[in-house]
Amino acid sequence: MELLDILLLCLAAFFLRLWWRYWSATGGGPRNLPPGPPGWPLVGNLFQVILQRRHFIYVVRDLREKYGPIFTMQMGQRTLVIITSSELIHEALVQKGPLFASRPADSPIRLIFSVGKCAINSAEYGPLWRSLRRNFVTELINPTRIKQCSWIRNWAMENHMKRLQDEASRVGYVEVMSNCRLTICSILICLCFGVKVSEDRIKVIESVLKEVMLMTTPKLPDFLPVLTPLFRRQVKAAKELRRKQLECLVPLIRDRKAFVESGGNPGATTSEMASPLGAAYIDSLFELQPPGKGKLGKKKW
């Protein structure tokens, strides 16, 4: 080995050590973090957790016995500070809520489905998130609105029971989970878009939403973003799934917008509008103007 090769190798090892000391919670870095289990170079505790082949909650339970109610885990390039006592949780999420209200950076796959972190479940803490949350609470989950929408739940449950009875009479048994998912999806569609759609269409939407949930579950690039270029196929699949998601939901948005702009004329849309003007959640989003974002437009669909 030539002298230059040895020099380059030593420099690489030196910079790797500096990187490890900076990123590792237990590597002696400058950050004032709680103690935690020692990790491996580069990946921290990530592969230690993966190789245990247990639910993460059981790993946390075992670590709590050794490190106490608050400890640090280095999962690749992401640092997790885990709190497990009710007192610390109350202090972090209630007493000091604004300090911990924001979210970490999303992976490229999650960004595809989070609309550039502009959705209520992905927006960073600030004026946009507060505006979306205030609108969500007012228009969908406050007690008055829940009572007003009771007819949707009653309608969905009637269809649910009829479907179970029909399936039981035809095949002698019922698939509980698939029928429950179908009923929940029909309720959500009616709540959000104010429309009744066929069961076949609901099944398509429910299938796509299930794929989105599976696609956005934590994966290796979430913890090691440096490896993202190696997952181009997954990113491409996510973009294709996003296209399918839009194909399912955009027609519902356009039909509802046409219904609203026509003053509630049922003939303005091909869908069966079940909710009057202002009763669907999306009606409030058409006029919502979050700070610095402007109204919802076709370019955002």
C-alpha cells in the first residue's frame, strides 16, 4: 500500500470518528442528551433494534429498566429521545408543548404524500398548522358537528348490517375486518366530501389509502437519508401510488366544488351529494386561507 493510500485511509477514519462523535448520543458529542444504549458506528442502535425482531415497544420497555424513564437512542442519522413516564410526558407535551410541537424532516417518500408538509398531519408547528388545526376542530370534531353528522353514521351502519346479513346468507360467514374498513371509509368519504359513492368505488379508494399507509411506514431511508439514492425504485413506486390516490380523490373534490359554486344545485355534478352546502369538511377548505399559502387551487390538487 502506497503512502498516499495510507494517508487517505487515516483521514477517512479520522473524519468518520468525528462524524460518529457528533451524531452518536453515546459517542461523547457536544449535545446534552440523556444516556442511552451504546450503538454501532454509522448506524447507531438501528440494526440492534432490527435484529431483535420484536415490537419496538418491548425494546423500549427493556431499556427503561436499565436507563430510566428518559433515554436516548441513535437510530441511524436520527436521534430519538424517548420518555416513558407520565410526569415527563406531561411536562414535554403540555407544559413545554410549543418546544416539542414541530416534526422532524420527512423522507422523500413521505414528502410525496404530505403535499410538501402542508397537510394537518405533517405541517410544521406554526401559523399554517394552527390554521389547519383550528379549522379541523371547528368543522369536523367539535360536539355540535359530531351530532349534526349522526345521520351519516346511522346510514353507514344500516348498510353495514345489511351487507353482513347478505354475506352471511350467501357464504355462511362474514369477513369482519374488510367490512368494517369499508364502512369506516364510507363514513369518512361522506364526512369529507359530502357524497355517497358506490361500494365498488369505496373499495378502490380504501385499497389505495391502505397502500399509502403501508408505503409511508418507517423504512431504512427514514433513518439513514444518505441511502435514499439507493431506493429510487421505491420513490418511483410512491409517485405512481400518489398518482392513483389523486385519480381517486380529485374527482370528488371537483364534484363538490362544482356543487358549492352552483349554490347547491344537484345537477351541477355527477355524484350523489348527500350533505347540504357547508356540511362537508372540504367546503370549509375551499375558502380557507392559511397564512402565506392562499386559497386551495387546482395547482394544489
